[in-house]
Amino acid sequence: MRAPDFWLADGCMAKALSPFSLLWRAGAGIRAMTTTMRHPGCKVFCVGNFTIGGAGKTPTAIALYHTLHKMGIQAHFLSRGYGGRETGPHRVDPMKDTAADVGDEPLLLARTAPAWISRDRGMGAETARNAGAEAIILDDGLQNPSLIKDCSFAVVDSVFGIGNGRVIPAGPMRETLEQGLAKVRAIILIGDGNPPFLKNLPASVPVLRARIVPCNGAEFAGRRVLAFAGIARPAKFHDSLRAVGADIVATVDFADHHPFRASELAELHQKANTLNADLVTTEKDLMRLPAGQRNGISTLDIVLEFEAPDQLEKIITAVLSDA
């Protein structure tokens, strides 16, 4: 979902919609009270966020997997499978499944490690455990009450922060900041910014700094590119391309999780040819392109790097040692 401008400031529109936030909060409360909570019998690490929109959960989940793997823990990913028709539990097969089947994020995760989609998170986690998972990495789901988490991280974009701090629809928050902070072991802050809400954080919630690093940035230095993407915050993608020296001659933005049609791709190729530019998109968007129509389209590949990896390892060690 693309954030409306009024979510960034506490203006008249946000204040006018605030009464409706109570309905959202009431619905979430009823869901929590009427949902049976389950634990799969192995450690559950949740990578979520306080707000709607792209904060960087997927690269964070992948970085968490690599940290667990280095510590000798075999983790599996678990996702709701947003945008896919499968209800699960279903193990994602990146060679056969499409984004229409399982969603784009699970396809991307499955290139790294076993990934499962399941509308019923509890059942999905138990299925993954029975298939050999020693830990579950829940991609999103901080506000989902059906699965008991051993450790939850809130991923925050350091520029967007928490917007105006108000709950949907008055702002981008899925719940109040106080409710969210009560659930998390730490905040993972991506980028160099310092959003104002950090000033009032309790000492019990550490902030782990991280940044998005392009893996193949040298490929784009000096290249004329037409950048297209269907993600929540395309400006972040554009900034990353400029940072590696790409010459962005045009951008085309689509809705988040947009399912690309052949006609749209043909138009993009035609426009790029007219501009004498190369087409480039994100890894996540590539998952939504038909397999036979990916030729001639480059991706800017990224990884997440922690400023102090030992901080994350200490948290994981403490979680693993808990009975």
C-alpha cells in the first residue's frame, strides 16, 4: 500500500480521521481475544513493523536467516503469502510456483532457504517444524495473534519513521506505538536518519542500526536506465540506483505488489528503447514478471548489513537459551 501524504504530518485530515482509528483498534482487539494462540515447538523469530508499507522486512528476514545459519540453526521462512492464491500450508517451490500462486516475497525468500506460506500461521509453523525447521522466521505477522513468538523485531525505515504516529486510517500505524513496543525485543532501524519517536523509546528496547547495500551496483554506474517498480516506497529504489551512479532518465511506478501484464512490459520496453535506456527493477518486482518475459530487464540486488552484528547475535543467543 502506498502511504498518502497526510500520513507524514499530523494535519487536519489525520485529526479528522482519528475517531475511525478506534474502530481499527477495536477490531484488532476483538481478533486478539478470539484467536487461539499456538507455539510450534521451535523458536519463532518475527520480522515485522509498526506501520503499513515497505520498511525493509524481506532483506531483514534474509539477514536474520544468515545470522542463524552461521550460529548453526536451520531456519525456515513462514509468510502469509500476500497476493497469492495458495492458502497453505505449502512449501514454496521457486522453480514451479509463481507470484500469483504464493506471492512475491515468499518466492524471493525461497531462493535463500525453505519458505512456507500459510494463512493459518500456527499450522504453517508446525508444518515447517515437522519438515526439519529448528527455528521459524516469520515474515511480517507482528500484529498476528495466532502464533506465539519467542522474539520479535520491528523494522523501521529511518526516513519515514512512524509517520505521524497515528493508527490507520489517520496514519500508517497498525497499532499504537506503545502496543507495538510491548511486543518487540528490538527495533531494526534501516538507514542513517533519526526519526523523532526514538527520543522517547524505553531503555528496554535497543535499536539495531542497519543499512541496505547494493550487491551489483557497479553494473549500473554510468548506465542510462528506466527504473520501474511496484513497491510501497519506490523513491528508496530510485535513491539506491542514483547512489551507485545510475543515470535515471525515467521512472514508472506501479501499485505495491502490482501483477505485471505482458502489455505493460511491452510498453516499458518500447519506452526504454525510445530513451536509449536499460530497464531495471527490484528483485521483488522480478518475482512478479512472467518467467518468459524477464529477458532484457536488470535488477538492483541488495542485502541488509548490520552496523554491529554482534548486537543481533547476543539477542539471538539469549532467545535460544531461554527454556
